[in-house]
Amino acid sequence: MADRPIYVTMPSLAPLEEYMDILKGIWARGILTHNGPLVQQLENDLCAHFDLPGFVAVSNGTIAIQMAIKALGLQGGEIVTTPFTWIATVSAIQWEGCTPVFCDIDPDTLNIDPARIEACITDKTAAIMPVHVFGHPCDVDAIQAIADRHGLKVIYDAAHAVGSTHNGRSVLEAGDISATSLHATKLLNTAEGGGCVTRDPALHEKLKRIRFFGHDDRKDIVEEGFNGKMTEVHAALGLANLKYANEVLADRKRKYARYLDALASLPGVRFQKIATGEPNYSYFPIVFESEAQLLAAVDRLAARQIYPRRYFYPAVNTYTKIVPYTPCPIAEDISKRILCLPLYWTLPDAAIDEIGALLNPQQAG
Ligand code: T4K
């Protein structure tokens, strides 16, 4: 494989033969979807691997958020969320008939700032939806305390957070429901996919019904649902890739540290602060002093066919074609100055060293 171009990420993939072996079972059974044996095995294996109370596998991370809102019956309410996220957080809220209320972020952790949440709560607030940005766990204890004080539900957009931990446990256990993504660009992928995690067994069963048109076991319709099912072909990929999840995470952690070393002497940049828990090192964000400095770095890297990504730019509260604008000065400022550098399983260490040198103007010449 040619070593250029280098993009922000590449999927972590098991050897093709291992995937093909699992696919053979699908061909033999002829069961392609509808909660087939591989989807069930993937759910069980994810629970065993990450010590989760349950996992409802779905077709993508956006649907997982919508299902969480539906399962908790929040339609029509306001949901306090972060503007420093991917558009899916907010579009999912709006597709479920809820109103996003933007709460500014902590400039160090880049997650929603718990100290600002209460000012966003009104008598219409139904829930808080923080995002574990770039897999860095939110301050889940502070957020739960606020939710408890105001009788609110908490849904985590945990799209980035498979493998992230809080107090040594998967951070997917936090809140009423966590909605995660198994998209191609995530630490663990099923090409497209996602899932909901809850500690509440009744909610777990409800999520399974919502995923399958609202059917109960006898195919009676017992609630409003839709089609959120994962296919057997996607589950097979997840099963193949799951075997390598520990290796992928350890490799990313090592590369993350290598980036920190390579960029240690770079003036005027800073990195996301890990305040609580341990991230899964799924992204390597770097915050420049100015947008001009960022754009100059992008040009230097592009000249070597290296393409980092401006996650998340612009801040979602500024998408005024679909959301009413609420000022969030910290998120708006940081979104202009933040760049995610390439970080993935097959990225050579030499590429990290090269990026470090290119970003350092003295060394880059
Ligand atoms: N909440 C949050 C906070 C999220 O970040 C996301 C998704 C969601 C919710 C919703 O989850 P999903 O419904 O997507 O499961 C990507 C992903 O499409 C998206 O999943 C992700 N967040 C977002 C942060 O990033 P793009 O438009 O940047 O992806 P794309 O296609 O440009 O891919 C980035 C790089 O990855 C490419 O330059 C090359 C590489 N790539 C990508 C794909 C799709 C591959 O090598 N192979 C591939 O198949 O959105």
C-alpha cells in the first residue's frame, strides 16, 4: 500500500480471512438480518469484553441517539447539549421533536462545562446530552448530580467512547442511556453501526423493541418503533475486529504519547486535558493559538499529502440554517483553532515524527 496520502484516520480491520470465515456462517444459514445469531453474539461479546450490562446493536450511532430519546419519552422537551460536537448529536435531538439548548464547553477538556449546565435549565428541560468529546470522559459525577437535583434524564452521546473508562469501568455505563457509534472511523467498527447501553433492564428491552418497529416477541406492535437493526454482515465485521480491540487501543495510546513527545517543544499549542477517567485515544486534537497558525499548519501538511481534519468546525450552534443561534464563545473560538492529526492503527511511527517536524516551524524551515 502506498504511504500517501495520509488521512485523519483509517479503519482498524481484522485480517480479511478472519472476516471471511465468519461470513461463511451467514451464507450457510441464510439469515442476513432481524436480530440474527451474529448480532446477538456481537452484543454478548461486547458486554463480556467491556464488562457492560447490555448492548443493543443498531445500524448507526445517530439512530442510537434517536432511540435513546424515544425510549426515555423526551419528545417535545428541551435537551441541554454541547455545541462542540458532530452535527449528528443535534440533528438526532431535532428529529425526535426536541429542542437543543447549547451549553458552552470547558476550554481545557473540550467537554460540556458542568458549571454552566444549570443556567441552561428551564421548566421545559427534559434531559442533558453531553458528548465524551474525542473519547475523553465527561465529568459524569458532576453531571449526574445536576440531573438528580433537577429530575432530568442523562443521555451520553458516547459515539467516540468505546474503550474509554471512568473509575476503571466503561464510561458507556454512565447516564440513563449511552449511545455509541461503531462507524468505520471509530476505534471498533462494523463499517456502519452503533449501540445503546443502559443499566436499566426494562429500558434495555424497550430499546430492543424500538429497534424492531416496536414489535414484542410475538410481533405484536406494543410501541412506536422504527428500523434500527444491525445486519449480520455488519455484526460479522464487528466480531472479527473485536478480537483486535485491545491491540488497537494500546497502539493508539502509544502513538498518542509519541505525538505528545514530538510536539512538546512546539510553541503556542495545547492539548485536550484529561480531567476524569481514561480516554480511548481515538483522536489526537491539537489547539493552536490562532486560526492563522492552524491554516499555515494545514498547508504545510497538505504539501506532504497529509490531511488532518478540523473536528469540530464550525461549532454546531452556528449552523443557523438548522438551529437558532445561541452564543457559545468558548466553543466557537476553539472550533476555529483545533485540528485532529492523523491517528490510526496502521499509521507508521515515522509519519508521527514527520508531522511533529512539519508542525514545528524551526524544524520545517
Ligand atoms: N455523535 C458524535 C459526537 C459523532 O462524532 C458522530 C459521528 C455521531 C454522533 C454519529 O455517529 P454515526 O451515525 O456516524 O455512527 C466522520 C464519521 O462519518 C462520523 O461517524 C463521525 N462522527 C465524524 C466525527 O467523522 P467525516 O465526514 O469526517 O468522515 P469521512 O468519510 O471524511 O472520513 C474521515 C477519514 O476517514 C477519511 O478522510 C478517510 C477515512 N475513511 C473514512 C471512511 C468512511 C476510511 O479510510 N474509510 C472509510 O470507510 O465523518
